[in-house]
Amino acid sequence: MGSRVHLINPSHVSFGVAVITPRWLYVLAAATGSRWGDPNLVDETLVPIDPAIIAPGDVVGIGIHTGNALRGYEIGRLARKLSSAATAT
């Protein structure tokens, strides 16, 4: 399989229930072309990211705001180690 797109809503705490639905995940997923296949959506308030799913050449989008910025930066550093393209939105 070729490169994939991963869209991540970071959170230090995963408690199985989304408090605020990160709508940007679904908007960007719908706007992602079929060239990349179906995007992998991760909302860490539901389940933490599994770093093993990020492969070299994958594109990683991370949505951050003040409350989750530090976790978002942490995931960004990890993604840059594992893949060549990571960005925060």
C-alpha cells in the first residue's frame, strides 16, 4: 500500500467519550482526494494514536488548540521521526 493520510485530534487523556467533536477531522477527510485512499482519523479523546500505523511517506495532519497544543507538538515530533510530512492545523 502507498502513502496514507492520518488526521489526528491530540489529547493527553483518552476516556472513551468525545467531549467536543473535532469537526475539522471530517471536513478534511472528505476533502482528501482518493489518491491517498481513505484517511485514518484518530481522536485521542476516544483512543490514543498507535505510532506503528505511521509509515515513511505518510502525511500526518494534527489539529491543535491551546488545550491540546503540547500533546499535538509531541505527536508532531513523533510523526516527523516516522514520516516525512507532518503538519499542525
